[in-house]
Amino acid sequence: MAAVELLIGHAMWLRREDFVDRFVTVQSDPARVGETALAWVDWHAAADAVETGQLPCSAGEGRVLLIAASLAEGVPVHLGDAVTGLDAVNCVLVARAVLAAGGHHEAAAALAGAAGG
């Protein structure tokens, strides 16, 4: 959940058709009328595409996606390299995701409030 919230907060990846079309699967169950559709990300394939240049993006965008993939599926990422160069907004998003992944939801919410997000 923390990884998905990181992507939602980052707001770029989920607006890119090349990302959503290739790496997000949405399943709508007609028997569950009125309920929200389920979606999941192929984190390993998305991370691999970023690392091999098959999914062009800025360095910061790639770092955010790799961190999300690491939180979601254990995709290896060197945290020191991944956070270097992120702007303050993305650092806060990453910090919130790490706190949420660690079960510290109140701290993540407080950080959101302190950062104005």
C-alpha cells in the first residue's frame, strides 16, 4: 500500500499511458457492481524497464519508481543513490512511504501535515 501511495503522491507515473498500459492491470469484477475495481502494478517489469532505458523518464522519476518497487516487491535499490538528487517534495513522499511501510501511519500522516501535503 505504501508503494501505491507513493506513486499516487508523486502523481506522474499514473498519468503516463506508457506506464499504465504496460505495467498496471485493472480487474473489474462484474459481480461486484458498485465496488472499486482492483489494480496492481508489475513492479519488477516496471523497474527493469526504467533501469534498461525502455521507460524513459527523468532521474528523479526513475528513483521514485524504483523506491516504490522496492517497498512493494523487494526490488533491490541502493537507498543512498535513490534519494540523492530528489527534491524536497519527493523526499517527503518517500519518507512518508517508508514510515507507512514500517507501520508508522500516524508519523506518516504527521509528516504529511508538516510538509503541507
